[in-house]
Amino acid sequence: MLHKDYIKTVQEHFKPVHDLVIDLRRGFQLTMLPDRKAIVKLYNAIANPFVNLAESTDSFQTVLKERAHNCFRDYKNFSTEDSKEMYIQIVHQYNLMNATFKHKAVSGVDFSDYGMTEDTTFTIDHFKTLKHNISRIPFVMGHILKRVFNKK
């Protein structure tokens, strides 16, 4: 699902350059739970599944020309936006490729910014959000200790 400002933001980053990657890096990852509940995590990735590719009409192949999203990291023409969350990636039991990540879970999202209505929105499970964030403590501490002890 895209933020209401997603297309406007892509258009603001557009330049008439062949193979311009427009990378909106920040979003949310929503893991569906029973009874329309969810855990929502911050998601920040280079060349994620919501990457955009502007091509010349003379030689376009579409964003599907690359086998994997991370191939776009190597393109020379790159524009990045990471000021706010611009998409929601949905993870459910039928996803074949998506996995949930150890990013911080959040307790509040304005789903209406992503086109959801009262009938289609989710309730964030605050207990599972807390449980997820507590389970991240060893992961986060490991990163902090690596940074502290790898500095010379």
C-alpha cells in the first residue's frame, strides 16, 4: 500500500535521465495476525520492493528487467527519499518471499494515509508489539557493542 503522497514524491524526484532509480527507502512492514490485528515495524531498505525506475521511452524495459530489487543499488543515476514512511509492505501466511525483520515495532500508524478505511484497517496488537521490541534487545545490544569495540 502506498502513502497518499507517494506518487507526488516520485514525481518530485524525477529527472529526464535514462535508468534513474527513485528509491523511497522508508516504510512499514505490517505482519497480519488473526482477527484483523497486526504488528507494524519500521522498514528502511535500499532498493526495496517499492523502488522506482525512470527510463527513456526509446529503450525502456520496466522495473522488472532486473531479477532482484537489490540490483538497482548498482545503478549510477540514483535519487533517494527517506524523510517519512511512504509504503506498507504486507506480510501474511501466504507470502512466498517476504520475511519479517527485526526492525522496531511501532504502536501507532495512521492507516488512512495509506488508503485504508475503517472497514479495512488493522488494530495494532500492543502486547505483541511490546514483546517484539523486548526480543530485539540482544540484537540491538550486539550492534551497539560491535560499534563500541570496533572503533580504533
